[in-house]
Amino acid sequence: MRSDGVTPVTPEQAFDELYAACAPTLVRQTYLLTGRHGLALESVERAFRHAWHRWPEVALDPDPPSWVRAAAYEHALSPWRRLRRRHRRRERDPVASLASPADRSLLAALTALPPPSRRTLLLYDGLGLDLPETAAETEASTAAAAGRLRYAREAVAARLPELGDPDTLRQRMAETARSATSTTRPRPPRPSSVRRRAERVAWGWTGAVAGAAAVLGALTLGWPVTAANPPEPPVAEHERVRGGPVPGAPGGPSTSEGTPRTPRTKPERPPATGPTRVLPRAG
């Protein structure tokens, strides 16, 4: 305890408090976005692991729950995540964690919306964010967020006429989004387990980076030796070998040192063996 009577909170305690306060409802909200409980659990756990990796930044954030929520939503709605084999299979009962038929009907209407409109409706009507905050979290302009909200409300009202009034829809969305997930499904893991998994992932990435750096360093150190003694390139069959004698060249071939060789003298022919030529006498 400090002199001012305030007991300091360790990073682990602060993280566990944030996790206990946000994880159950965040799983519920992510499930409303995806209709898949396994993907919702994975997204929330990944978001909190990411938050533990960057805990100093998250702890000093003006709104840590919003930081984690944005990370979970981004992971859940990522297109390439939905292409994974485990998420392409249909769940046996995609609405089993929603007890009432009204909640099941609402989930069916939400999952029929495009992901950007679904997220905008959940943030604005379900969580009570204003339009600029909704636009900022969805990385859209205020006009685009307003258009998505209007489209989502009209689409839900077409499927569920009893929710045609915006105030009634907002009340239902808030009740559904803020309630904890049912116990019929696996609940989020303990915060200590999430922290341990985050640390194992961090150590794994650190080891991979260190190994890649060692390999790169070895290659870099070996490069000067290779550059000092480059191997001679092989001579292609169709290339002419340089330095050899050139047929018919004046001066004859040259030695390897560049000094011209002395040309060989032509051998003398042997004397003729025929009869002696008779010369006429003078006068």
C-alpha cells in the first residue's frame, strides 16, 4: 500500500479485471456478428492476447474495452478468416446459445445483413455509440455509417415487422447485446490461461525472428569469402576458346605471356638429281 492509502494494481490484476468485465458480453456481441460461437470465442481470446502483448498501450487507452472490442470485431469479420476450413463448416445448432425464439429470429435477421451494416447496427443500436463514434470504429465516414444504419434497420424491419420502430429495435438490440452468453456453450477461458498463451506466442515469434536473424547473419558473413574467390564460369560449347592459335593469322600464334613466337623457317628442298644443264660457250 502506498502512502496515500491506495493499493497498487499489478498489470496481471488489471488485465484480469478487464477480461472478467468484458469477455462474456463481448463473446455474445461477436456471436451476433458472425452466428458462429467458435469463431466468436476465438476472436475474443485473440483480441485479449493481443491486448496483453501491448498492455502498456491498452492500459493507458481512454477506453480499454473499446480497444479490445474493435480488435475482436476485426478478427471476426475478416474475410480470410471466414475462408478457413474450420469456419466453413456449418455449426450443428448456430443459435443454441440464444434461449428465446425472439433472440433467434433477431440473430437470423442480423446474419442476413452485410458485415459492415451488421457491425454498424450493433454498435449504434446495440451498444449505444453515437454516429461519429460508430463511423470511427468502422473506419467509415459519418455519411456512410448513417447509410449503413438506415439500410440495416429497413432490412431487419422487413424480416421482423415488430421491430420496425427504431426505438423498439434499439431496446431489443441493447438487451441482446449486453446479456451474458448462455451456459449451454463453452465459456471463455480463464484470464490466466489467455495470458500464458499470449506469452507462449510471443516467445515463439521471438525465437523465429532470432533464428531468421542468425541465418541472415551467417549468409552475410560468408558473402565476402565467396566474393573474393568467385568461381570461374563454365565455357559453353558454342563459345570460341580465347587465347588459342588463330588459323591463317599473320605472325603466327602467341605465347600465353603475350610475346610473339619466332616463326618457323620453311625447310629447304633437297637438290635436284637430274642431268646437269649444259650452258653454251661464248664466241
